[in-house]
Amino acid sequence: MIQIHPIRGLFGFSYLVTETRDTATRAILIDACPGCTPRKLSALFGKLGIRPGDLCAIQLTHAHFDHCVNAAAIQRWSGAPVHCPAADKPWLIESAHYRGLNKIGGALETIGRFLWRYKPPANVHYFTACQNSKPLPHFETIQNLALPGHTPGHTGYYILSTNTLIAGDLFAELGMFTQTPPRIFTDDRREALRSITKAASLNPSEVYICHTTRTNAMRRAETLHALSRRAGTVHHAQKCG
């Protein structure tokens, strides 16, 4: 049985995914956002009856500051390796090149990394997400899916058995406002819109994102389809123009 446990942070949510077979439970953590600390994880693990060593991996959707800031600390606590999209390595090691309006986001990231005293994790496995879903080597019930645009390596995680997509920053929904990632934080807006359409083509029944006030996964799935229709309209207008 697979369960998703939202972990509320300062700017959004990380997600602990657990799978129980017989009496054994293993887990992966998707993103390590501010507020997703070893202390908070220790309390959650205690409630679930699992140990730090049951964490197979810290799996990043992308390497923006607010998704990887606690990766090194959680790695030291659990011993789990960090898995990062290869295209996002410059973001993880603080050597990314920002362009256009994205330079504003880059400046804010620099400030955030300084304030949180960010240090890159030590044991990192870089992977190339597939255009078509590919099972994770350590958690075969979950597939990674390339959803670039927000960053070059932005990746979603799709759970086949529950038709669930954990989509990182594919879009954001805060209160009554829904939007694609702001231009100042997005590397390639056109690519990001294509990724929304691609994710919607999976027809997931549940979608989890980072930047939201409530983890209503069925509602987020409806939002994804609405954004996909909007993205299709934008593409059509661009072609006609």
C-alpha cells in the first residue's frame, strides 16, 4: 500500500511517500523544503513506526533553493542519497546561469541561500528524467517524468497504482489564485506550458504540488486540466501570431 504524507514548510509542501509490503515499510522524500527538517521528519517517522534508515532517497523535483535547502541535513540524519535532475546540477551547486526576468529570481535565490546558510548535499546521484515515464531504481512503483521549463531538469513523479502525480512547481495554487510558475522563477516559460499539457495527458486523478495552501489532490488535478486548456490557447495564439 502506498501513502502520501504532506509535510508543510515555510513556502509550501514536501511529500513523504511510503510503501508497505507485508510488515516492511520503505519511504522516499520528494523535495526538502524550508520547514521539512530532520526534527519534523523524526516526529513523522515515529508516528508511522519507521526508522531514518527506511528512507531510500531524497528525490528532488528540481534544485531551486526552496526545494533543496534541507537536503544535506536530512541526508546526514538518514544516510539517504539525494537524487537530483542532471540538468539542474548548476542550481544545486550554486553555479546556475540566470537570464532575462529569471535574473530577479536568481537574486532572490542567492539571498535565500545566504539566509538559510545553504550547503549542497554530499552524496548526490544525478539522473536524466525521461520524456516517457521511467521507474525509479529504488522505488519501482513510482516513475519519474521530465517536465522541464520551470528549470531545465524539472521532474514530476507519477505513481501508477494510484494514478497520482507529484508535480513540484509545475503550477501553484494559493488561495483563490492559480498560476503557472512566475516568469522571474521560470527558466523557459514556453517549455513550462508544454510540460503542463504533457502532465495533463496522463489524466491523473490526484495531483500534489509544492506551493499551495491545501493539499486537495483531486482539486489540483482539475486545476491541471484547466491550466492545460489555457496553455493550449496560448500556444495556438503564438502560432497564429
